[in-house]
Amino acid sequence: MLYRERRSNVDFKPEVAEAFVTDFALLPGSSDAVEEVQRLAKKHKLRLTQVNEIAHAIWKTPDVRSKTQVVSLPHKPIARRIWLALSGARERNSTIWLQQVKYMRTTHPAAILADKEFTAADYRSCRHHLEELADAEDAHAMTLLGQLLVEEKQPERAKELFEDAISLYQKQVKPGYTEYLAQVPPWNCLGILSLSENTPESLDDAKRAFATGALKCDDPVSYYCLAKHFEPKHTSTWLKYMTKAAGRGHTDAMYAVADFYLLAETGEEPGGKLRQLLVADSKLSRALRWLTESYRKGKGGPKEVANEWLVVAAEMGHKPSMIRLAENLVEAGKMDAAKRWYEAAASPPQTGTEEKWPELAVQAKRSLQKGMWSRT
């Protein structure tokens, strides 16, 4: 489960926000922004957390676009100044946001765009406040600081923070904080870091961390990692955990579950491979009794179940699922539907993000060039 918090700050009138922004924008460059943001918040009867929400609102104001040019407005520089002033005034949410942008500046589309407005000095200016929050046992800040320490090649310090944050994380719901960039919870941070170390001790640590996330917090990433790295493939426990991850929106898990059901479809007779699995794992046999019954009742079989999972994952942008689904549709003679999924897999990712599966995009383009699409 990702860390989510109640949003209770947007309870001020638009004209109050506009008046605050106007006053702040007119401040002379020589003024103390930290002092002024507190003075203006008091003047307009706003909490600092509400001022943070105002900064996010004006940040999202689009630039003026015409047929010939894009006219940049001053809203982003103003939002930047407000956030830095708020962080200097020890407003938690702004500091978390700024440090999240720093950490995700090469991986998250929103952070990639935001990072263009900030400097290394900006990030350094609010790092001390993040450390203060971590020292005060703010689990969110502890986790984020740990992630930054991993990036800075200090894994042992990071581990300590992740371990301490796990017991605190679920208990801390900060009133009035909206999470603009999703925070990876500490159990997954610890699990992924421990996996990368790949020693017997670290693998035990990873398994415990993912088990905490999965079994205590219903975390889809934890379920997926627990199944993938610590359960024998295609056993009842593997299927249980992978299905839980898939049902909670994890696209790689959806693909893995679909692959399992496609395996169950292979063989000379219905469920040929599945029968081997059922013999090896009696619990799996009980779990899949409904599947074998569906053969006898003529309600379809594993391939239909697999394609349902592939459709969901493909619609969420998972290109391995798009390719697999297209291949299944070609096999079924549904060429128009297959072509649409190949086209989706060949299309570029959204602006500001790198192609996660470049080889699959190339594969999809080659499939589209084969000239077999006149069939229906």
C-alpha cells in the first residue's frame, strides 16, 4: 500500500490565493523570502500548508501557446520561490516535495519537468530540514532520506532508516498532505536494497521486508517480489501472491499470471501442462479446480483467463502484454485487433519519459511491416 494522506488544505477562497500570490510576486528581490512568506500567510489568514497547495496550483498553470510560439509566464519561478521559502520556514510538505523531485528527477515525468526549475543549491538548502524531519521520526522523511542515501552510496545508513521507518509508516497519516509524487514505502525500499546486495543474510532481510509489505500492508509490489524472488514458480503460493499483486494493479504480475494460464493451455489435451503442476502441488489443484471444471462446462479455459489479464495490463501501457496479446489474436485470426495492439506497442512513450521496452517497440514495428494485415 502506498502512503496516502488526507487532503484538507484546499479550504480557502480563490481570491485569497490570488491576493497572496500577487503580494508575494511583488516582493523586492532583496527581501527575506522566508520571513515574508510567513508574514503574508498571516496577513491572508492562511496556514503554511495551504500556501504549499497554492504553489502547486500556480505551478500547474499552462504556458500561453499560439500557432507560432509558446509564451512563458512567471508562474513556475513564483512557485519555486514559494516552495523554497516554505522549506526555509520548516513547512514539511514543501521540503518533502522538493526532495522527491531531486530523487525522481530522472525517472518520473512530473519530477523531470520540475527539476528544470531547481538548482543543486535549491536542493541543498532544504536537505537539512529533511534530515531534521527524519530525526523527529517522520516515517515519510526517513524513507525519502534513505532513498537519497542509497543514491549517495551509503546503503548501511539507508538500511537503518528503512528498518526504523517500517514500524512507523502505517501509523503516520499527516493531516493535510497531498502526495504529488508517490512515495515507495520503506519495506519495498529495504527489500529492493537487500536484494541488490545478494548475500544469504541480505536475502533473508529482503524476504522479511517484502513479507511485511505483502502480508501486513497488502502491498502489490511486495506480493510481486515475494512471489518472483522467494517462491518456486507456478506453485500454489506463487500463484496466490502473484494474483494478489495483479489484482491490485501490478502489470508485471498480470503478465506473469497470464503466462501461467497460457502454460496451462499447452499440451495435446486440454490442460496438458497444468496436469503436471496439479500432481506436483495438491494445493494448486484445489486452487484451480474451478479452471478444470470450466473445460467440462464449455465455458472456455486458461487462454481466455490469460487474455483477460493481458488486456488489463496492455490497457495500462504494459508493452510485453501488448505483444503477447497481439500474438494470441493473430493466432486466433483476429487481425484487426492484433494490429491495434502492435501499433500501441510501437508508439513512443509519453513526453518526458524514456522507452522502457525499446526492443519490444522495434519488434512491434517489424510485425506491422510483414504485410499480413489485409486479413480480418
